[in-house]
Amino acid sequence: MRVCVCVCVRACVRACVRACVRACVCVCIECDLPIDFSLSSSLSLSSRLWVVPLARVEDATGYGPIFEEEPLDVVYMEDSPDARISMNCRARSNPPAMYRWRRDNWEIKLMEQPDEHYSLVGGNLVITNPRQKKHAGNYICVAKNIYGTVISKEAKVKFGFMDEFPQEDREPVIAKEGQGAVLLCVPPKSWPAEVTYRWIFNEFPVFLQTDRRRFVSQRTGNLYISRVEAQDAGNYSCFVSSPVIGKSVFSKFIPLIPTSLYWYPADIAVMFPDTTAMLASNITLECFALGNPVPEIVWRKYDSTDLPANHEISASGARLHLYNIQYEDAGAYDCEAINTKGKDVHKAWVYVESAPEWAETINNTQVDLGSEHTMRCVASGKPFPFIRWYKDGYMFGKGELKFSSITFDDSGMYQCLAENYYGIKYANAELRVIACAPTFELNPVKKQLLGARNGRVVIECRPRAAPRPRFTWTKGKELLYNNSRISLMYDGSLEILNATKNDEGVYTCLAENDRGKANSSGTLTITEATELTVLPEDTMAKVGEEVILDCGATYDPMLDIAFVWAVDYRLIDFEAEWQHYERVVDEDEGNGYLRILNVQVWHEGRYTCTAQTVVDNATAYADLKIVGVPGPPGVLRVEEIRDSSIKLAWSKGGDHNSPILYYTIQTRHFWALNEDDWRVATTSPAFLDGNAEMADVTDLFPWMEYQFRVIATNQYGAGEASIPSIKIKTWDASPVVSPTDVAGYGGRDGEIFITWKPVEPWYFSGKKFGYIVAFKPHDAYDWWYETISDPETRRYVHRDPYFVPTEEDFQVREFQVKIKSFNVKGDGPYSPTTVFSPSRSPVPSEQPTDVYARPVSSHEASVAITMIPCPCCGQVKYWRKYDDTEPGANRIFVPATENQTRLENMLPDAHYLIEVRAYNGAGFGPPSEHCEMFTRRPRKTTFHKTSYTGLYNMTPYPFIVIVGFPTKLNNISQCLRVKVMFRKTGYIYGKVYITGWHFMDFPMPQVGDYELMVRGRYEGGDGPVRKIRIKGKAPLPPPPNFPLSLFGLMVSGLI
């Protein structure tokens, strides 16, 4: 390896070294001294000759320092057992960097003035036995090599401390019971200021638990008690902890003495101040009120309907935490304290600001000698950051750096600093100035060049050269100049327009600058141009059809051609979208048409065919329009809410090239049976034509939660429903429905039984729904009223001692009864008046006949009863014949209007006895004869093994086939049939298939992930569910008689 040597005096050694590295010129640029080792004899020793061996420029791999580790802030306790501080600094560079440190912008001279405290380990600064007055301050690490110098970000060294509480006794706090109290902490001085506060109650380590009534401010440390109670009497001590330095102190005890009871309105005692938060940080706002009763705290943000999504409320409402705060979270916040005696409100502002962040920064750059260059840094932050520059560790400028004619002296390590009140951001980069003769070693002119007839040909010429060279082109021996067809471009490239066969030949690019010159040549061949002969045509198709777009071209036979298809300027990926797109290419005929299978509405767009060779290309396009059902309407907005109607607005969806004829609005309320229980709504106007974008939805239930969706319809059918609206609740109103089936009968000891059918919950129309029962003797004037607050109640038994019917009343008088419903908004209408005779009925004397029971499952049975002809209800008892006793039997009651019921919670494969009695207000009648029955054997509780696979069945897609059938076991009921739910992954509902065969088949989906939910139906009930997942895409259909193992789905599972 050839070695260059530079000999320079100390004053200009940096420039000499830099010049030799870049150009290997053995002359000292700054001093203008040629290399002559005899020079040393003519220079005095004070000149301090430097001899620096350097590698030739092609082999140089050096670079300036780049920080990998920078010092961090340190908090040190003087009584720390470690007794030392270590600040890390490491930079990557070649050659390795040398390190120095600065404290408060003064260099620490570790070599010149050794210090017993400071030492350097690698690049790390170690401070032994630190002292606050001597070692606290701001430290910077400086890394330097021959390419330049960089400085690290500042790191602060601070000494932490926490003083003790004063030893004087604290005055007691006397407060009336029910009054608020504040116990002042008065914490001692400490650093860092980030401390936590707790209070000791009576003795250590019993800490006071905060709740709605008691609050400890983490800003002042004070203890606030909104309402003093007798149990609060005791001694309190403020406990202060610093998590950074690991030290805690506590105050002398403060006695709290409650006195007599006192009531007073809410009074905010802890008020959060105006707060400035750093972007993406977490803040806590505190608000606590005194008062009796204990106030409730409510937080709000002005100009917003709700608090930010990133909020959390803790300490029984006294603290509002805002996490990862953003600019939009800034604004006015208030807390409102409310109790029955009054309220109090506090308001303050939250401001969000941020430290600098880079929007545009600098990178390592090589620049040609003598050229122009600009270095720019752009930073964001609030307040807006100030930009300044450092070069090799020293202040260099501010704003934007511009070099009009760059020199070797401009080489070095540059640092851009963005600074505002909240911090400093550094960006480092090396600027290297280069100068060299032109060379084509890395990027020669292409040897073989191709161009199309009548086309544009560009021959690139991009040698490595600095400064920028002058370019000259020749064709053979002919020197080329700019004319109407030939242009010598600024970057050195040669442009030829309307190329012909005469332009073929050898082209040579010559590059020359003040350092030297070089040339490179290539041979140009002109080929026939590519031209489209068959163009795709605009097409309209229906959903599900097959579409073919033609494309054909002529091209030079010595070249290969490729047909590229794009839709809306997006290249079609035929491998990923094989289900719909197929490209058919016939290179012999020059055709490459596009086939679209099972076309869907999303295939609509502009299709572009490009016939492409290595030389040129030709492009044509056609528009494909798809007609089909409309797309879903846009976002729904509920603009007005009333008690029985709302105003709904929506935006028009895609009509898919067929005008929308009308819209349909559907509703789903809170009591819907399932997610798909959508019903057509009544609207005003009744007919919503295709231009409608707003309508009133009427005939809604008051005080009911609703969702709405809209469906558009055109001549091809109804489209997909819109995304459901947000859930809304209609206003409350007075009820309009009264109970039905009102009846009555008499009981023993003058009791009157009144029964009715309760109102369905969707007719409640408001809160606190109930019934008012009115009744009286038929010939009396005044009604008696009874309020029933439970909406599920079905009967009322009158036992009022002030209204006791006599024996004569029961024999000769009739009674009237009517019932109405009510809620918080008012009363509804009465039911029609019902007249009944409460004559005392005797105890039923006949037993029920024809009691028949049959098992429904292993745990349920159905009982049919023929009741005696009297207004009686029935009681059914059932118990196991040999295992249970009759007194412990299960009992259910059957209304007089029903003649059958279902028995539940039975044991499987058990022998049961069933007994039925009639009863009325007078008592129970005789029992029926015992009916005996056996429950069914239990269903299967574990999965049966089976398998399923995909089979080809002469259809466009494979089929899933479920194989196998659970076998019958002695202690398990027989499997009657299999139920299979087929649904898309993530959906709740799907289509259910039922079969009694040993297998089942159905079309396998082409796209998406699906689930099979398989379960057996046994005599004893439904068996367990087996979930089978079908993931990914279906394979291409195999040809007939092709083995499925290569194409179908092969899986084993459990049912």
C-alpha cells in the first residue's frame, strides 16, 4: 500500500491532515510548504513538526465520532455508602476517539492538573468522594478524533437531601363533628422535590386509608377530612418519603379532637392550580371539598362533552389523572363539589407544551470541493425551539448554514441543537469535502444500449468526480453538439429524440475537471417500437358475471414482452388475487388479455394495460363499471330525540350505476331477542325515495334504548345495511298501556285476591314503574286504592283491617276492580273495569285427573293436567321414588288458565313420582294419583372422535364433509342428529344446518376465516360444542379425478 506523508507545522496540522486524507497530495495546503524532510533542519524546535502517515484515499474507512452512550442526570446523597459518581460516555469512531469532560463550560484538565476526585475510565468520568460545592453542576462529554469533535448533551449532577421535621410539639386540631378539618403537614426542605405523602394514625406503621371523606394532597402533604366523625379522634403524623434518594421522615403527632355535630355545604379546600404539562407526560389534578354530608366530586372539561379518553379518576373522585397528554387535552377543567346543603366550583387551566423534536435533521454528507451546500435543521416544540450550530465542539452559527463555495476547512463534525425552555435536542453529522479526478470504475456507461424507433433514448454518464466535471459526447469520431434532436443534459446524460436506425453506433462520454479526465463508451442499437394493436374497451357488467378485457401489441421479435395490468393505477397481484383475476398471455400472437371471474362491485375502476419490453412500453386503458345492489349508506346521525320519535340523517352510499329507488329504516331496541332482530320502522314520510337523506322515525317506545340502520334498494335488489347508529335512548313519558286479564276471587277470612297480567317492560315508558289497584263494592261510591311498586307483580291480596268484607258481602254483593300503571312522568289509563263476585269458595274436593308426564331431556319433563271445573290453580310436586322423601319434593304452581307445565332441574336416568293438587284461596284439594316416569339418559359430556376432509364434487369449489357419528353407549342417550353452525370468525351468529346422516356437505368459502360449531342432539339434550377453525384461503379447484390431497382441506378434529 502506498503511503502519503504530510509534514506540517503545528499551526496548520489539521488542514494538512485533512488534505492528505482526501486527495493524498503531499503538500501542506495552509502553509503552502512542499514535502521535504530536510525542512526540519531549517525549522526551530518551537515549530513542533508533525509527521502523519496516511493511507491512500481509496482505502480510507475512517469517520468522525458518533455517540452510542451519553451521560445522564445524577442525584447523589452525600452519605451514600458508594461514595462515588460514574458518568458514562462512549462514542463510535475510526480512529478511536479521545475524551474530555467539561463542568459548567470549564474543561476538567485531567492530564495537566491531576485531581484526587476526578478520574477517566475509558470515556467515563468517575468522581470519588463527591462534594456538593465542588462537584455539583452541568457536565458535558467531548469526543474527538482527526475527523472532528462532538459534544454530548448536558447531564446535571445534583446532591439530594431531606431535612428532618422540627421537634416542637404540634398544636391539636379541634373540629365539630360534621365539620371539615385540615391537618397541615408543613414538610421539611428536600431535593428532589418529587416526594410522596402519607399519614400515620396513632402509631407506626398504621397508615390512614383515604376514602371519599379523607384525602391526602400529594402537592402539599396536608390531610383533609371533609366531615369529622367521632372515630377520627386520635393522633396524626405526616410521613414524607423520597423514592429517588430512598429516605423517609415523619412529623410530631397532631391530636384531632372532635366536638358536637355540625352540618354545612360543600366547600372546596384543595384546588388544583393552572398546570403546564409536557407532551406525552402524565399529570394529576387534585380537588377535594369539605362538607357535611360528604360532597361528591364531579370533573368536567370546558368546550367538551366528556373528559379526554386518556383520563382516570381515583381517590374517590378527588384526583383526575391525564395519561399521555396531547395538545388537544389542553383547556379549562373544573371540579364541582356537591352535597345536599350546597355546591362549590373551582376552575383552572391545563397547558400542554413540549421539548424540541426533530422534523428535519442532518446526515453525514460528502460534498464536492468548491460547490454550494446548505445544512438545515427543523424542529417542532412549544415554545418554538431556537436553532444553533456547533462545529468540532465550538459555537459556529445559528438558523441555517449556507456554504457558497465549500473548502477543505469546512470539513468537520457538525452538531445542530434545537433548544427551548424544556430541553435541548442534538443532531450530529460529518461534512466531508472531497476532490478527485473523474473515474468510471464504479458507474461506467452501459456497453450495450437499446432504443426504440421514433422513441426517446437517454444515455447516462455519471462518473465519480469532484469538483463537477465538464462533459463531452462523441459518436464514433464525431463530436456531438446540442440540436433539435440531441441534447447534452446538465447531469452529463445524452438525450436523443425520435431515434432512427441512423442513430446506431458507439457513443463515448468524456468527463474532465482540474484533477484529471476519463471516458467511457457504449454501443446503441435501435429496435422496432412497441405498439398496441388491440385496445381494452369500456365495459359494463353485472355482479357475478365474467369479464374479459382484451389487450394485444406488436413488438421487436428480438425482445421479450410482458403485459402489466393495473386497476386505478394499482398493480394487480395475480398470485394474491387469483380468485378473481387471471392473466392469459400468448406471446406468439402478442396478446395478454385480463379475465375477471365472479366480478364484484369493488372491481369497478379504470383498468390499464401496459405492453412492456426492456426498451419501451405502450399503454391503454378502459373503464369497467359494475351494476348491482347499492352499497351501504354513510354514517348515521341521530339529530333530534323525542319521547316516541327521532330525526335520523344519513349520507348516500354508492348506487353502483343503478339509481336508488327507495330507502328502508330498521330499528332494534334493548329487548330485541338477538343481534339480528331488526324490524322495519315507521317513518315520516312513509315512503323514502332515493333522494332522501333524512326522515323522522315514529311509533317508538318512550324511555327505550334504540339503534337504527338504513338499507338502500335499486332495481337489482336491497343492498347491504349501513353500520348501526350509536345507541340512543328516547325520552320518558307517561305510560299508555294498562295491565290486562284483570280478575278477582275471594279467600278465607275475608281476603280478596286480585290478579292481572303484568305490562311488558318495553311499555314502562320511564323510571319507577308500578301499578295502582282500585277496587270497591259494586254499589259503593268510594274506591279503595293500593300502590304496587314492583312491575313484575301479578296479584294483590287485600287484608286491610279497615275494610273487612262481611259474610253478607260475599253472598250478595259484587266487587269492581280496575288497574292502571304509573311512572315518574305520570299515570296511565285504567284498564276496563272488571266485576267479580268474591263469594267464599270451598276447598277443592275433587282430585285432578288424567295426569300425564313425558321426559323432554335428561333434566326436564312435561306434565299435562286435566283440572277440575272450578276457578282453581294447580300445585305440582315431584320427587325421586326411591331416593327422595315426599316432604322434600320440588313444587311448582300452575295458573288456572294453563293445563300443562314443565318440570326442571331433574336428575338424568331417574325414576320420578309426580303428584298434582288443585288449590284456591280456601286451601288445597285432594292429591291426584301418582304418575310415574323416567328421565332420559344423560347426553354426551365429552367429545367423540371424528374427522372431516375436503372433497371435490364437480362444482366450482371444494366441499367440507363431516365424517363419523357418535356411537351409542349403555349409560349415554342415543345421538339423534347433528347440528352444525357455520359462521365467519368474529361473528356471533351464523347459519345452522341439521342432519341425521353420518356426514354433511356444503360449499366451502373462497375467502376469509370461518368456524364450524358442531354438536350432537341426544335424547338427553344437546351435547358439547366442538369448534373447528378454517383459516386462510380456499385452494384452486382441482381438475376432475385429481387427488384431493394436493388441493383439498385435510384436517382431523373432534365433535
